[in-house]
Amino acid sequence: MKYNYPEGATPLESEEILGLIPQHITTHKQLNAWEQRNILEGEKWARKKRNIVSVDFIKKLHVHMFSQTWKWAGKFRQSGKNIGVDWHMISIELQKLCDDVNYQLEHHSFSDDEIAVRFHHRLVWIHPFTNGNGRHARLMADLLIMHLKHARFSWGMHHDLYKATAIRKQYIEALRLADRGNYSLLISFARS
């Protein structure tokens, strides 16, 4: 199968591609459709959970989002990527992230939207999994904001942010600005 990666996407290594479970998939479009069905199942599972800001939940959500697609679903990556912390540091960075977010929630350090968007941004920055990190981080932020009794984020009113589109370009630009400490564009994008 030939993969077409949009800007900012994490390419899969050949050994990671061997982890594909459904053998009938031959195109990237089929893979995206298959993953989307699996992601919806993960979302159903997650909506029933309470303690979502934990390393355990982060891993379990990835399992439920991708377990019908990838053998490595829910397992931290074990290689370097074009983004993310050194793979040896993933567990440590995720625990620090969860501790920070729980502190921010307890002390109302930022608005609820900003806490959830910062959570999303750091999850993407850590890049804990082989693939699916953006979709996973957006769902984590959605679950957190809904848990805080707010409307779900719209993420540019576009559910196909994994495709090369102008909306994806805006999203990537907002992430890069957040990399420099300015979250305003990403917060606006999340609610656009």
C-alpha cells in the first residue's frame, strides 16, 4: 500500500506498517475510513469514563480508537519521529502533562477551553504513539471539555484534519504558534 502523508503527518516505518490488522485495505483512503469507524467505537467507550486525565486513560483510549486497525494500538512508540519527545521519555512526559493539567483544573489556572487546548497541544508535542496522535489528542481535548460541561470543540468544523486541506494547514500553523507559547490561534481554531 502506498501512503500519502499530508504536511505535518508522521510517516510510518515499514515495520510499523506490518502492524496493520485488516488485510483487505490497499489504499490510504480505505485505511482512513477503517480507522474512522474504529475511532467512533473508541469515542463511545470513552464517554462513559470519569478519570480521563491520566496516563492509563490516554493509553486505553488509543487502544479503543485503533485496536481493530493496528497491532501496536495503545503502545508507546519505540522510534524517533519527525515530531515528539525522545521515545524513552514518553511515560515521564505524559505523567508530567497529566499532573500539570490536573493542577490547572484544580486551581483554575486558565479558562477551561485553554486548559483543554493546552492539553491537546502537549499531547501532540509528546507524540506518544506510532500514529493517530492528532486524532487522539483532539478527542482527548474534546472529552476533557465535555467533562467540564462545555460544548465539544469543532476543530475548524472539519473532521478530516488528517487530509491535506487548507483547514489542516491552518491547524498545523496554529500548533506551530502554540509551540512558541502562543495558544490564541489554536484556541480560536478549536472553536471555529
